[in-house]
Amino acid sequence: MTRCLIIAEAGVNHNGDLSLARRLIEVAAEAGADMVKFQTFRAELLAAPDLDKAPYQSRGDNHGDTQQQMLARLELDAESHHSLLDHARQYGIEFLSTPFDIPSIDLLEKLGMQRFKIPSGEISNIPYLRHIGRLKRPLILSTGMATLGETEKAIDTLTAAGMPRGEITLLHANSAYPTPPQDVNLRAMLTMQQAFGLPCGYSDHTRGIEVAIAAVALGARVIEKHFTLDRKLPGPDHAASLEPEELGAMVRAIRNVELAMGSPVKRPTASERINLPVVRKRIVASGPIRKGEPFGPANLTTRRAPTGLCASRWDEVMGRKAEREYRPGEGVEP
């Protein structure tokens, strides 16, 4: 099984605090994630001044401000990006960020990003898709709120702009925070994989870790999951995020599931072969058997024993004559 790429989504859970953002990088690295991902945007380009916040963005937030005002508090400038990129290198984890506007794409390109992530909200943004497609860098496309047709149009737009089709990975996602389990529809990930012939993964916004683990068992090549230092912190995404211990548990569980998926060949493994001789039953004498006496149900039985033919050869033995005497419980050999 191909190793799943695990993206620890810090997003905006730094609350605009650079020291908190650095700590999130450290937590992601300690948990064993492959990447830590933030969000890059300019509030005035992302949302109109009079746009209300989404319901989940207002949860636990008493500011009563607009979406743009909220986003302005969560913005990271270019200097902060440089600092976080250096910090991620120090901790041996790849830095990734999702751009939400064209200047943010350009900023990340200048930072040397070798991989890009397109958020679900930009899947229908033609100018954005064309701009990022021209970079021809490997990219991950989230498909929350999208239909199969909208996903296809986004792929076509990207490839028409120059993006090699084989460098696109799709993420099934549901853009409710948190996502109710009945709305996850994990099988849609398999539908996309079959429809487009591209690697697919899952961006998980459910509570807990079990749905992400199930996605890996279904073949997800990428798992993205929000995390925070504390779910009780103020901010739009903390409530639907994992805390540090949970993030570590998810990474460990995913790696164990990958190991457990193993080979499609049905055969005894090395670890169970040592049990086979003492668990499989053998053909043994159920009572004394004289030389020349025919074998049959009256004088044979099956039992776990150190000697004797495998019980699978029962029919082969029936009616044969004993070539020697057998004691009760003695294994019948050829």
C-alpha cells in the first residue's frame, strides 16, 4: 500500500499569534505528520466588507464583526511566512499553505512552495485556477460542496492552463465544521477516483479520528485534518479540530492501518505459521488399531497432536489398511 500523506491542518488556529503558530508546527512534527499546513490570504481580497460570517465561524465568538474583520485578525504577513517556513525546516516537517487569492499564490511561489493546495471554496474560481495551474506544481484540490461536474470543470481549467493532469490529487471533503457522520459519504472518494483516474484522499472535518482512519482503509492517498492546541480557544476552527494527543493517535492509527492492509494474497503469514502445527488438527487413532485393520470413522478421529496426517486428508485415509499397529491417540502417518 502506498504510504498516505498526512497533512496536519493548523489553518488559522494560530489566532494571529506567531508564537502559537510555531507551537502548532512543533506539535505537528511531534505527532509524526508529513506536513503542517496554514492558510495564506489577504482579508480584503478574500471577503467583501459587509459579508457576514458563516454560522460555524461565529460559534464562541462574541466580537459581532464581519467575516473580513475576523479574517484580518488571522492574517499572516510575508515576514511571518518566512519565519514559519524556517521553523518547519528546523523541526523536519514540510511547510504547506493554502492560498485564497492570486497575490497569495504569488507569495507562496516566491517562498519556493513545491506543492500547492486549493481550498474547496476556490474550486469554481476560474481566474484563480488558471493562475495556479500555470505554475505546473503538484497540487491538491479539495472538493467540498462540489459536484462531480464542478470537479471535472476545475480539473479541465487547471490542465488547460498548463497543469499536468498527473500532478493533481483530489480530496473528498464536506465543508461543514464539524461534519455530521451521516454527511461524510466516504464512498464519494472512490467515485472520484474511478471517474477521474487521479489519486484521491480525504479532508476530514468530523469530530474524532475514526472517519479519517476509515478513509485510509478505503485507499485514501492523503488525509488532511485540522488540529489545535486547545479546542476551547476562541476562533472559527478550534471546535472542529483535534488536540495534540488526538493528532498523534490519528497518525499512529493511520500507519497501523497501512501496515494492516498488507497484501491481497491470501496465505499464512510468517507470524501465524508458528501456530499452524499446534492449532491444525491431525488424524489420530481413537482406539487401538491392529495391523491390516481398515481405517474408518470407528477407529480414527481428529485432534490437535504432534504427529499424524492433516485432517484435510481424511477421505484419502478412509478404507486404507493399517500398515502397523497404532496406540490410542497416536498420529496416523502415510
